[in-house]
Amino acid sequence: MVEILAMATVIAPVTAGVVEVVKQATQVNNRYLPAVATILGMGLGAAAYFLDAELGLRVWAGGISGLASVGLFELGKNTVDRE
């Protein structure tokens, strides 16, 4: 479990950036962004061959990173909106 969370920590910033690019380039409904982020994170996790782990663990870490990247973005957005 610790390995998955460590890998998710590495993949999350990249996932957040890719999701932001997708959001700017397409007209994705904000309602579907968590699903898009999870799928993109899983793809990025599978492609992260430099991480020394099995494919299944990388995919799980990617999914977690996708969900974490959406939460991180929303946290930052809500903090800025309140100020």
C-alpha cells in the first residue's frame, strides 16, 4: 500500500497538468472531470515504466493520482476563491 501511495505522489502532478490541458483544449463538462482524471491517471500510471513496480500497482497508483489531482485542484481553487 505504501508503494502505491508513493507512486501516486509522483504521478499526481503530471496527471493534474494533463487534465488541465484536456480541460483547456476540449469542452469537457466539469461534471466528468473526476472520471477523465482517473482514466488519464490510470493511463499515465501504466505508462510509468520507470517506476519499479508491476503493471497492476502502477495502474492503481495512476487512478489514485487522478482522483488526488482533482481534489488538489479543487482545494487550490476554493482557497483562492475565498480570498
